[in-house]
Amino acid sequence: MKNKPLIILITGASSGIGLDTALSFLNRGAVVYGAARRVELLKPLEDKGGYGIFCDVTDAASILNCVNKIIKREGRIDILINNAGFGLGGSVEEVPLEEAKKQFDVNVFGLTEMTKAVLPYMRKQKSGRIINISSIGGKFSSPFLGWYHASKYCVEALSDSLRMELHQFGIKVSIIEPGLTRTDWGKITAKNIRKNSLIEDYSYNADKVAEYYEKYYVSTNTKISKPSVITKIIQKAAFSKHPKPRYKAGTFSSFYIYGSKFAPTWLYDFAMRILMKIK
Ligand SMILES: NC(=O)c1ccc[n+]([C@@H]2O[C@H](COP(=O)([O-])OP(=O)(O)OC[C@H]3O[C@@H](n4cnc5c(N)ncnc54)[C@H](OP(=O)(O)O)[C@@H]3O)[C@@H](O)[C@H]2O)c1
């Protein structure tokens, strides 16, 4: 293994945190496979010497095809970064079940199916790292984002189980908990909140919450972390001799995580209403 370049597979590499991370690993001499559905957006990665692969993480055949291609070519995968994900917005009452299932298909089952496809090779190697991109939203809930939080809570729970199950094989599992990070995530989430807000009773609050995300992610007047902040933390999880089980990073990560952990629930709820300007 010594002197051999690391073989890295990262999902959701077509934009945001995934693309930035993929490019950063190339700069460190790794062999990088970036997976996504919009393969045309993988061109910047290919131009720098990486490999783009089509993969829809909700499709079992697509996952297997992606992993098999890498194994056939490289014989191993050293690091899997499960990054593909999106934010499903809307009140719990309004989000249709089909959409809620889609949220879990991508953020939870996509992540576990990809992991299951890679694990037989990592177990055989007796080494490997799995880095799961969760969110600060895997530690607390906020209004109009219930299904997203539920999916990221699942990522946290499953990653903790995996870490203990895989210890005996020398495979390390880390969770990354990004705070607000300037990518398409916020724009997509705000759009989802508006799209799913159909009941008049919810519309005032839904608008306010969508505006909150637009304020941070769409407007350039507010400052939130660049994807490179999260990339640096992912690199720590990839290269540390003893990677931590979880890393938080980026705008508001400490504020939200410690706030929700230590503040009484009534205070946390009150703060959330003030922050999001909702009733
Ligand atoms: N930005 C933030 O503030 C923030 C905060 C906390 C956590 N996160 C998490 O960070 C991760 C990356 O998000 P981002 O912020 O970089 O947003 P982004 O720019 O929207 O990137 C999301 C990526 O996920 C991929 N994806 C979505 N559905 C997919 C599917 N069915 N199959 C395969 N790939 C799929 C997209 O690729 P294709 O559409 O091309 O397939 C895209 O590359 C997500 O898990 C997100 O929940 C983000």
C-alpha cells in the first residue's frame, strides 16, 4: 500500500462540497472517482485528471456499476465519501409521502447501499475509510425541514453503528457535520419549502423560513462558509492517523449544535422562532 496513490470514490461530486473535495484530493495525488447524475458537471474534475462516473445513488444497478468499474480498473477503493444529498423542505403535514421516501432514498439508503457495495472490498483489504457527510442538521431539528433532519439523524445513527461494526476490519468511519455552506443546497431547499407549502395556514411561516435560507445561500450580502472549509475537514478525516468519529465545521455549526444540546427546549424553540422570524 505504501507509495501507492489513494483510490477515492466521492458521491455528489458534480457540485458544491463534493466537487471541491474531489478537486482537493486530486491536488494531493489521489486517484479520484467522482460520481453524480449530471455527468456533464464532472468535466472540471476530468480536466484535472480525475474520473467522472454516472451514478444515481437511488438505483442499485447504478451503484454496482460504479463500484465495479473502479474495482476492475484499480483493484481497490481506499476511501468512500458519501456526500450526495439534498434538502427536502416543507411542513411535516404537507410533504407528500413519495417525496419523503425520495429524501430517504438519496440521503439514507443511497449512502448505505453505496457503503454496502464498497465494504466487501474494504473488508478484504483489511483497510479503508468511510466518510459520511451528515449535517449540523443531524443534531437538531428546525421547522419546515423535518424530513431532511430525520434523514441526517439516520446518517448519524447508522454511521455510529458502522464505526463499531467495522473496527475489527481496520475500516474507519467518520461523520462530517457541515454548517451553512455556500452551495446549491440552500437554493434547492428554499425552492422545496415554497413548492410544498400549499396550505394557507402554513404559508406565512413557510415563506419566512424559505427567506431565511435565501438570505444566507442566495444573497451574496451574507457570509457563510465556502465549500473549501468543509473540504479541509474531510481531508483531516481522510489523512489523520486516528480520525475522529465526527467533525463539525462551517458557519453556525457550534452555535446550533451546542445551542440545541445545552439550552432548554423552550429556549431553543423560542430562539428558532426569533431567528427565522416565524409565528
Ligand atoms: N451546503 C450546506 O449548507 C450543507 C450543510 C450541511 C450538510 N450538507 C450536505 O452536504 C452534502 C453535499 O451538498 P452540497 O451542499 O454540496 O449541495 P449541492 O451542491 O446541491 O450538491 C449535492 C450533490 O448531491 C448529488 N445528488 C443529489 N441527488 C443524487 C442522487 N440521487 N444520486 C447521486 N447524486 C445525487 C448532486 O449531484 P447530481 O444532481 O448531479 O446527481 C450534487 O452533486 C449533502 O449531503 C448535504 O446534505 C450541506
